[in-house]
Amino acid sequence: MFDTIIIGAGPTGLAAAIYASRRMMKTLVISKNVGGQVMWTSEIENYPGVKSIKGPDLANIMLEQAESFGVEIRSAEANKIEKKDDGSFSITTNKGQYEAKTVIIAMGLAPRMLNLPNEKELIGQGISYCANCDGLFFKGKTVAVVGGGNAALDAGAVMSKIASQVYLIYRKSKFRGFEILAARVKEKDNIKVIMDSEIIEILGKERLEKIKVINRVDQSVKELAVDGLFVEIGHEPETDLVADLVKRDDKGQIIVDLNGKTSLDGVFAAGDVTQSEFKQIVTGAGQGAVAALSAYKYLQNKK
């Protein structure tokens, strides 16, 4: 029986684990992978106290810190959470079952797809949702990045150092990411920015070969020969696991109060899965800490 089980091992989940273990709570982290979205970030320059660090390096530091305090990590996928009659919880995974007095949900977000024909078939065959993960496979080649937020701008900048040509495609006339990132992208000689445009068709049989792009202003359509396509159009909260347990908003985000409490006693949530407007590493880590402290207080009150 664990005092708390944290589902998710991104910065939010790992911060929660660090704070829970520091309160001498027996803590287990369950996640399919360590790091979450931070693993897709090449350079982090806005985490307080750290001038610049690569995403995977930050994740590994947080993991080592959590493990140094006795946190247990399980590489598994949670499939079901049940509240038992005694108030504790049973968590079923693809690799076993665990029990806990409290649960902290910190699963983060899943990448949003274009939902075009041929997209799923070509995932891993030219189509990727993580430039930092798969970018090196396209050294010296031509790629496209679709999106206008920070993730897309970061992906464009990363690929400009790897690929020979980068098309950055966005459906609006102005990027929604940070201005400093947009300015850096526009300075790159091998990035061609294509605004007011959307991908309408993905072409290729065994591998990605071309994309069709429509300009929404003049309705003109052109084909671009590309070896790779990085889809960076945002993410959706992975909250189906708790759909029948806690209240969610119309976007599928878990509704929590200022202390990370959900609508079900003993279940807490933090980070990108909640209705918090700002999805940043520092805010997620802070919310993870708050959720862990709230879980500790919940157990103390029960005693």
C-alpha cells in the first residue's frame, strides 16, 4: 500500500514525487515514459535558476532527484483506477496492480493530429510529432513543420540546424508563440514561412513523399516535396482514465481547486491535465508540488 501513486513522470509528476517523498510518503510513479513533453524540447531557457538546459537533461535530473528520496518508478500504462470501500484506491496497469491511499493525476497531454487520410499510415515513415525525438533522421533533407505555437517554432529552429530546407506552415497570419522564438525562426535562411495556409493532403505510399497546401486567402493549392513532416499543432489532455471518477470541463481537462483537489476525495491533479490556462514547465512543477502537499495534508486529516 503506497501513500500516493502518481500517474505521469513529466516535470509535474516528478515534482509531485519529490515533494511527497520529502514528507516521508511512500511514493510510486507510474508512467509509460519519463519526461513527457519536456523530452521534445531542445533548449529550455525559462526555467528559474537554470539559464539553459536541454529538455531530456532536465527530466533526468528530476528523475535522479526523486529516486534519491526513495521514490519508486514503474514503466507501465495505467488502465483503470477504482476507489475501494475503505477509501483507498486500486490502480490497474498493463504490468500489474497497485494500491494507494491517494492518487495524483499528472499525465500531461497527447499530441493532436491533423486527422487527414494517410496520416496514421505514415507515422514513423516520414510523419512525426516530435522534432527533437526524430529530427536527426532527416539530416540534409527537406521537411515541413505545421503549427504556430512555441512547439512549432522550436521544432522549426531545431530542424533548421539539421535539414537542408524547412517549410513552416501555419493557418493564421501571425504566430501565437513567443515573439522571441518567432523572430529567431524568421532569421533562418533555410526556413520558408508559409502563413494563412493548411495541409489538405498527405501523399506517399510506403513513405511520405509530398504534401498539398492550400492558401486560405486566395485558395491557391501547391504541392511540396518533403521527406519529413512534423505535426506541432498542440496537444489534448489524457484524461480518459479518470472520465468516470472526477469532473472535467468541456475540453476534457480535470477541474481542480487551488490546492489541486478534484471532485473526488483522495484524488488530486496537476499540470497540463487541469484547467490551468498556462501550460509551462515551471507552472506544472509548482502545481505538482501543491498536489503532493495537499495529498499529505489529506492523509494527516484522515489520521
